[in-house]
Amino acid sequence: MNRREFLGAAALATMAGLQGQAQTAAQPSVNTFPVLNGPEFQGMEGAFVPIFTPYTKDDKVNGDMVGKTVERLLKAGVKGFYVGGGTGEHVLLSLAERKYLAEAAISAVNKRAKVIIHVGCTYTEDSVRLARHAEKAGADWIASLGPLVFGQNFDASYYHYSRIAGATALPMMIYCWYRDLVPDRERKFYEIPNLKGLKYTGRDFWSVQEMRKMVDKEIVCFVGDDPHLLSGLAMNKLFSGGIGTTYNFIPEDYVAICRLAKEGRFAEAAPIQERANHLTYFFSKYPNFSYRKAGMRVLGYDCGFARSPFGQPISEADYEAFARELKPLLG
């Protein structure tokens, strides 16, 4: 190589290097999600779907339909499933039905995503039984609401969570559903060794942030209020993803919101969140929860009606009118 060729090659290499630097500068590598090191947290981020409990025509839990909905959601890129929670009508299922639902979901997922089994019951010892069953069935995590009817105070809640978390070796998360989260009070729950997560369905993200600062161990937090997913994810390194009912209908949108937010691309995620919120508003016009399950029928997955009093049957004429209005929002 002569001097001219050498200088030409050097110039090209320099130009390529500068172009590479410019591209790197234009697209900085960011991560707005918390970095959690414990093995139990690996894979615990992104969009998690609280699946519906589907029923057969004779009102039995439909295990085959659980498998079909799981496959659809996995293809959409969801990272995990929340089974037997409010969306799954947990308070209207027998313990045997909840165990069967857990087994069906865990089997269908088959280790391809994380599975959180909600085990909260009115009676703490029933929650303990479900927690032990979830561990035996192969769940990754368990979760629980606080006391549902009786014992709605801190001491009773602490005992409730302690009994459930102490029943297995699985990590557990609290499901905080539209109640005040008082940071200095809530942090005390995380003295319980296996308690390592929070599903927060509320809008006071500042309180979650303050509580997180007070907890002296790793915990994972998920946004549980669908319309405010992006707002929660904007709280830098606080939430690791979201869990919400409308993810069942447009999972690709929520997967995209989580992915873009993690990369700091909030301006790109904002119109997707806005579009998703139109769907949330649409369903808010139908207090009968059977209409949410009817939304799955529109997609080709008949999950039956919700059980009473959570839901009531829908006439075929009402379903057809509902479906005509819903379809454009799913496109």
C-alpha cells in the first residue's frame, strides 16, 4: 500500500468511526427500568396479562380456552401472566376451581413466561393452601390482596401477608388495589422475608416512590392502572412494567409501551397509550363485567359470562351491538 492509499484508507476508517459515534450519540443506550439482581427478578418486567377465567356452557372452568388465550398472548410478546386475580373473578371461584385454573395456566405457559398466581382469599388459611398449591404446580411468584372483608387494619394485614409468604419458598407480591399507600406504613410489610413485589393499582406514584426508598432490599413494582401505565413508567427506575385487564385485547400495544418506555422513548409511546385509553374508556361504559369477557369473544375466544354479581348474562342482540362498536377499537 502506498502513502496515498494508506491516507485514503485512514480517512475512510476515520469517517466510519465518526459516523458510528454520531449514530451512538443520536441513539443513546438507556434503561429507565430498575436493575434488579436477584434471580427471582429475572424476566419480571414488561407487560403481564391478568387473564380471564373462561367458562364452558355448563359453567365449569374451561382449561382448553385458558391454553388458547395463553398462546395468543405469548405470540403478542407478553412477558408474564397474573392468574386468579380480580380479572379472573377469584372471589367467585371455589378453592378447587382456583387450583385447576392455576394448573391450566402454568401448564399452558410451560416456562415460556413468568406466572404469578394470586392466592388472596377472605380466610387467610385458604390463601395459605392456595400458595402451597401454586408452588407445587410450578408458579414463579404468588400475590395477594390484603384482608378482603374482615381485619382491614395494619396488624391483621401484616399477619395475613406473613402467613401466606411464610407458607412457601416462592417470592410474593402485594396487590394494592385503589387504597391509600402510606409509605412509612407500607414499608414495614417488606420486613417479611419472601415479600418482594408490589402490584399497584392506583395513581399516587409518588407514594410508591417514597416507600421504595425506605425499603432496604430489592423489590419489583408493577403499574396496575391501565390508563396510567406510561405515567408510572416515567417514574425513573421505579416500575418494571404493568399488569392490566385491557392488555388481553390489545397486548401488542402494551408490549410496545413497556419496550419504548424502557428505552426512554416516551414521545413514541404516548400515542400508543392514548389509543389504548380509548379502549379503557369504552369498557368503562359497561359496568357489567360480562362485557369485558364478551370482548374476548369478539376476538374469537369465547370465555363465557362473568359470574354474578360481578357480571350478568348478555342477550345476543346486545352482544352484536357491543361487538360492532368494539371492533374498530381493536384494529
